[in-house]
Amino acid sequence: MSDPKKDDDALRVPAAAPLEAQIGAALPRFVAVMRRLLGPGGCPWDREQTFETMRPFVIEEAHEVVDAIDRASPDALREELGDLLMQIVFLAELARARGWFGPDDVVDAISDKMIRRHPHVFGDAQASTPAEVLERWERDKAREKGASGEPKGALDGVPVAMPALLRAVRVGDKAARVGYDWPDAEGARAKIDEELAELDEAAASGDATRTEEELGDLLFALASWSRKKTIDPEAALRGALDRFTHRFRDAERIANEEGRPLAERSADELDALWRRVKARAR
């Protein structure tokens, strides 16, 4: 159990250090904040949370960090990184309550891993290019054991809960590192045509299960082609959704200003309005 007096001391706001002098010394203060929230007399909502209830918040905060990166906003990124850090410290405190590990164990484990995985920085190994670093990284990972004590497989470490499109890229990338890949983007592009034809055939058959499987294969092929072209399909789709949202709202606004909402217009009228909006956007 935490010591209230020590926790009160840890909660005091330290003097802000200049950027070049910051070494993470403020982290103990936040750990103390979380211990207070989760301890006796803390926040009722926080105290009833579990690993399972926190799961969606971890995913949401990670996405908000990505959004802040895309907006290139230092203030937003600082805030969202703090929110993501809160999830990490929160989960570490839940683990401490179960007797599993604490926040220092989390930090020490990742520090040890980074040192172990970078012998060209912390040891005598040589790696002068990003490609050499990646090759050594994968080779060192392959020598490590998984939780079961068995050697790790090429696809280990790709979270099943990862967004499917992003997971498709990561799975393809890891498979490619052991030679399981097309030699160039043309091979992946041909696979798209093959999978599209199989999707059309499945849809024509009326077999819903097979159609879903073929659609998945097509999306995976598109992700593979994107990877070969060094295009982030997740970012590409986000961009498409952003453009659609902006144009749809413009069309909606114009329709309302003209006194005839979208729902009251024919398909041809909607198409004409959409073309007007696209032309204005250009």
C-alpha cells in the first residue's frame, strides 16, 4: 500500500526543466498521481476499472496520438502523448495490485530490450545503414524465445487487435523479411486482379461466406501492393475518408441552402451536385 505522506511529497509540482535537460524525472510524480487515484479514498470510477474495461481507451488514445501527428500540432501531440502515457501507468498500477509487476519493471524491461537490440550502439557490433540495422534487429528477434519458451515465429509480435488494414501491412512486411513476398510491385498488382476476379465470381454465386473471404483476400492484396509501393494504406484510406467527409458536408450545406435537402433529390441530381462540389474542391 502506498504511503500518503510520500505520495503528497511526490505530487508537488517540480520546476520545469529545459528540453535538453529533461530525462523523465517527472514520471514518478505521475505514478504518485495514479496511486492516489487508485488507492483508498481515490476516484470511485478509476478504482473500479479493470484490464478489460481499459482496453478500448488504450486503442482510442493511440489513435488520437496518430491524429495529432497527422495535424502536426505540438500542443495536441504533447497532450495526447500524456493521455497515452496515462493508460500505460494506469495498467501498470493495475498489474501492481495483482502482484504481477510495477511501472519500474515496465521501464526497465523496455530499456533492457532497446540495449539488447542495439548492439551497434551499446556494444561492438557494426551497422551503418538503416537496412543493416533492420536486418540485425530481425536476426536478434529470431533468436529470442516467446512466452512459451519456443523460438519466436516470423509473424509473432503482430497484435491480433491491431486495425485490420494496418495488421495486413505488418503481416506482409514480416513475411517479406524471411523472403515470403513478391519480387516487385507488379506481382502484387497482378494479385489484385486475380482476387477481384475471384470476388466477382463469388458474388455471382450468391455464396455470402465465400464472398466475404474473397473480399478479405482482395483487401489483403491491396495492402500488399501498397506496401510494395511504400504507400501507407491506412493513411490513404484516412485521406479518402477526410475528402469524402468534407465534400459530403459541402454538398449537404449547398442542398440545404437551395431549399432541397439531399434526401429529397434524385440519384442524377445527387451525382450532379457531387460533381459540382468536387470541381469547387479542385
